[in-house]
Amino acid sequence: MTLHEGQKDALVAVPSIPRDDEGPVFREPWEAQAFALTVQLHERGAFTWSQWAEALGGEIANAGPNDPAENYYVHWMAALEKLTAEHDIVPREEFLARKDAWDRAARATPHGEPIELGRETNSHD
Amino acid sequence: MAETDHHHDHGEGSELPDIALRVKSLESLLIEKGYVDPEALDLLIETYEHKVGPRNGAAVVARAWTDPGFKKHLMEDAGAAIASLGFVGRQGEHMVALENTPETHNMVVCTLCSCYPWPVLGLPPVWYKSAPYRSRAVGDPRGVLEEFGTQIPEGSAVRVWDSTAEIRYLVIPMRPEGTDGWSAEQLAELVTRNSMIGTGVALTPEQLEASQQA
């Protein structure tokens, strides 16, 4: 598979991204989801890669030199939350309310059934 | 007749890990606001399905085929046996190995994207997370298997296992004929991801050769 431009940019801008010869590698699906969200937001002009690299770099720097490598995408996600809030794409309060809603939905959903938000908030089927 | 056991020992709701909730929340908001396209997102993720790779699981299966001591350990305590090969999950989930035999074919379903043994199977395929797959797999497992091009002999039972947030299953497919004397490394090439979910069986040596020439 050939990386498209956004992904190439991602790799150039953040050289420490876990990767092999063909591209990024992920430990768990949410890592790939966080990566894919970021690539798409950038492609749609929500932020530039230098803004992204700065946000991610800040999170990683704050974690200090002894932070384990497997936390990479935890920092990635923290940076993405901050950047989307700063750019007024997803305000922090809205994000926290949604997270709470998903948490309650997950706890209320019998196992084996898809977790879905209540009809009143679920507008993307 | 085929027997379908659908295990339902879990009435409780699910607790998703905090980080998974955060990703899901941001993702759903960004989709609703039109910043990301869910299909493009799936496509991007699908591209990387093989990157976490089912290779770890294939190594586990091949080892079980060639090392009776490991196989015994795997069937008794899959988590510990898999960890002994260095494949460790982050959430401490309980792994159970299901051995396919001429009498019984095992197949695993779940719609929660948290219910998949990442450390051994990598990212789940998009169809695995779809509601139609799960409901049809439970109601008509042979029909689903046929769509995957998998024929299970009439005399064999098909058992469907619903994985939970606490228990993840790894299907150990039957070792193909004509592989006597193969090394574990060679055998691992025959073990596909679908054979470890139970929607397929392991490749035959001929199928492997054909796929390598393609």
C-alpha cells in the first residue's frame, strides 16, 4: 500500500511514530483510530502538521524521558483532544459530556449487543 | 444435524477502558460534525489491519501443532501459554483456546470492538464488528461460513462462541494434511486470521503455494 500525502506528512512531522518500513504500526485498534482521525482532520484543514507536531511533542515532553514507549498513543490522544478543543472543533465540555454518555451506554448495554447512544444523541447512523 | 451453542453467561453491561471511551467519544463527535467521514476512516484503519498482524496468533497455533507440551499448556491456560511466547495484552483479558476437531468446528463472534484478542490477532476486520455478522453467525453459522467459502462437513458440529470483555477466544484450526515434518515457521504461514476466528480453516500447502505465486 502506498501512503497518501497526509500519512506521509504525519510520519515526517513526527519522526518518533512507531513504524516499520511500510508505515505506522499499532498495538491496539484505538491507536489506529486515533491515528486515522488525526490524518483525516489534517486532510480537511482542521490544523497544520506543524501545529500537530507541536501539540504531540508537548505531551511527550511533559511525560518526561522515562515514559514507556507504549504510552505513545496515549499522548497522541491527549494532544488530539487539546488541539480539537483549542481550535473549537470539539469543545472540552462537549467531549466530556459525550464520554460520559458512552460510558453510561456501555455499562447499560447487555454484552454482545452493539453499544449505542440513546436515540436523542445518535444522529449518525 | 449441526449443533449451535451460543454461550450467554454475561448479562452485565460492559466497562470500556477509559482510552477507548475517549477515542470513541471524539470519533463520534467528529463524524457528527462532518469533520471525518466514517467510510474513509474505516478504509484507513482497514489498511492497517495486518500491521498489528495475526502473525502472533499464527505462531501460537503453529507451536501448538508441533509441541504437545505447549498445546497442553495452551488448552489449560491459554493466557499463560501465549504470554510465554511474549505476546501479552494490556488489559489482562482472559484467553481461552478452542480446538477444532473433525467433530467440532468453533467460530467466534462479538460486536463490541473491545472483545477481540488484539495481542494475537491484531486489529479486527471491519466485518467482524458489524451487527449483521454477529446476528447471522449465531442464527445461521453454516450460511455465514459458506459465504466465507468455508465448508464444514455435515457430520461436524458448529459451535458459536460469543466473546466477552473478560474472555477472548482463539480458535486453533486443524493442522492441514500433507504437512508432516514442516517446521513451526513453515506451518505458521498456513494459519490465516480467519482460521483463528473460525470463519475459515487453515490453508493447505497447495493453497499457500498458489497464494505465494499470485
